[in-house]
Amino acid sequence: MKKGRSLILKVPELSSRDTDSKNDSPPFFLENPTFRFDTLMDTIIKEREEQRRKNKEIGGTRQLRDMLDVLLDILEDENSEMKLDKENIKAFFLNIFVAGTDTSAITMEWAMAELINNPHVLEKARQEMDVVIGKSRIVEESDIVNLPYLQAIVKETLRIHPAGPLLFRASSKSAVICGYDIPAKTRLFINVWAIGRDPNHWENPLEFKPERFIGNGQSQLDVRGQHYHLIPFGSGTRGCPGTSLALQVMHVNLAAMIQCFQWKVYGNGTVDMKEKSAGITVPRAHPIICVPVPRLNPFPLCD
């Protein structure tokens, strides 16, 4: 598990390199995280296929089936409407691990950094949760709709710190945009990071101010691609398919960290906000080092 996680963390950095790993000469080819992930998945799939073969021989089935079993069922079913091969399965899991976990984790880390550096915002979020939820239970997913300030914090974090700073598209036909001739089949890069900090669209764009998404018509701004100056998940038919899951994960986990703990930081009480150029994502240059201190007494237990 630890080996797999280390590979996942390296993939976004690798993805920024314009290279074909299969044509690279050693040692890069051998050290390529994508190649190593491919090898790891080959091993996992072979082990699972062997388990499934043995179960069939004795007439049994796996008691705990997971997504890999479902995909292997499709692969082995000659009559399945959907046709899969092992490369499809490996690509599916790579997308889940990289796009489905790394980006959400990066966004939550940036959100915590902004809250620590803006204690008045953190306290306001706590007050909202104490009023709406109280201190006798931990925040749940169903509570998020009643926490508009928390929603504004997530929107503001996605505006300043989009996990994916660039969107990649290709023009399907020739067009003229803002006086520029864009030929058909042109590879386009949309700078989401710059759009979120553009003073033409945002007042004091570098200030972390969740209040900008509350009242004055801004509360209707959505992160799902309907407003083109706030597109952390892209837009249109090629928008991020995991938007709903990412928002659920970020809201609930961030809310729990705000509600349950005080966060003590060594030194001057602030954290460094330097970014790391790591490829297709923008994580923090340095991890947050702080101490969580329980603020609820007694601490509520989950059911």
C-alpha cells in the first residue's frame, strides 16, 4: 500500500514531461512512476485472476467483491456489451487514484493553510457549525447544505488554488476568439489558475475572502463550469466527471477538521504559502506542520 501511494504522488509530476516513457532509455524508463504503477497493477491483477481461478475450481466465490472483480467479470464475459482489456482496467484505476484522490487532498491542504493564516475566517466557520450542528455530534454530509459559509470557503479555495491549474482542449473547428485566429485541431491550454486571480473579474483577487460568495448575487456562482471565471473542474461535456464526489469529500472532511480541532502552528502562527511546480497539479511546496487540539469535550463518537 505504501509503495502504491508513493507512485501515485509521483505521477502528476511525471505527467508534465513531454516524453514517451517506452522510448526513454534507462534509467528514466526504469524509474518512471507510470511504468512502475503498470507493473504493480499487473501483479495485482494476476494475483486476483489466480484467486478467481481457484475459487471456480472449488465452486466458490469471493465473499468480498470489489471494483477489480467487477471489471474482471466484464473482461471475461464474451457477451458483455462493454468490451474491456487489461490496459483499460489499469488506466481506470490510475485515473481513480490520481485524479480522484490527489486533487482533493491538495485542495483540502490549501484550504487548511488559508484558514490557519486567516483565523477570523476559521472562527467564523466554527461559529456557523456550532449554531447549525452543535457540539454533541460530528458534522455529516447532510449538514453541508445548511453551512453556506463552509461552502464559500471551499469555493474561495478552488478559486485561488485550483488543483489542476491548466485545462487541456483541442479546437474542433476554426474560430476567432478575442481577435486571435484559432485553427481547427489546435491544442489549447486554459489557465484556470490565472483566471481565478484576474482582477478584471475578482476584487482584491489575492485576498482569501469567502464572503465574496455570500450575498450580492455572488452566492449563485457555481464551480461546475456554468460561470467561466470560476472553472476549477472545467466546463462542458469534458468537465471533470468526479466533481460531485470531490465536493462531497472536501466539504465533509474540511468541516470535520474545522469543527473538531483547534490547529496549533509552531513559530509565528502562520504557514508558508509557496507553491510547488509538480506537473498537472499545484500542491504546496512544503507540508503543513501543526498540532490538532480537540475542541469538543467530551469528544462525540461516530455511530
